[in-house]
Amino acid sequence: MKVIVDLCVVPVGVGISVSKYVAECQRILQMAGLKTHLHAYGTNIEGEWDTVFAAVKKCHESVHQMGAPRISTTIKLGTRSDRDQTMEDKVSSVEKQLK
């Protein structure tokens, strides 16, 4: 099953800057072959359910290995059974309504 996910992984107890942890998760998502879009407060991910959630697990494992004692993660997700839909489709649909 395909899924579109909005993921925000926040390491806790590592100081103010978390960019190196975010970069590590981005590498993991890319190595998994997932389509991603980084934004200011997270990453949109598109792919097969099992692949996406295996990569999310690997992000947690890696961030802990990097020294983060705690991680707070927010996940929003959506699936469709009536048709395939991409991240671009969703954005394009709204942009058409704005014209």
C-alpha cells in the first residue's frame, strides 16, 4: 500500500541545533529510495508503507546511536485505495483552486 507521510523527528537532550540529526534522517530516506520533500518543520515522504516505516525506524535507531537519549516524533499520514496519488498531485489540486 502506498502512503504519503509528513515526518518530524526531534531529538531531545542534544542541544539547540538538530540539523545534523535531520540530515542523517534525510540520508536514510534517500538511501531507502523514497521520494521526499524537506520543509521547515519536517519531511514529506512518498512510498510503499513497509519501506517508509522501515526507514522511520532506521532514523530513530541512527539518531539514538548519534547520542540522542530521547526522540519525539510526529507523523501524519494518508493512504488512498481509489487511485494512486502523489505529493505533487495533492499540491497541484490546491494550486488549481487558487487560480
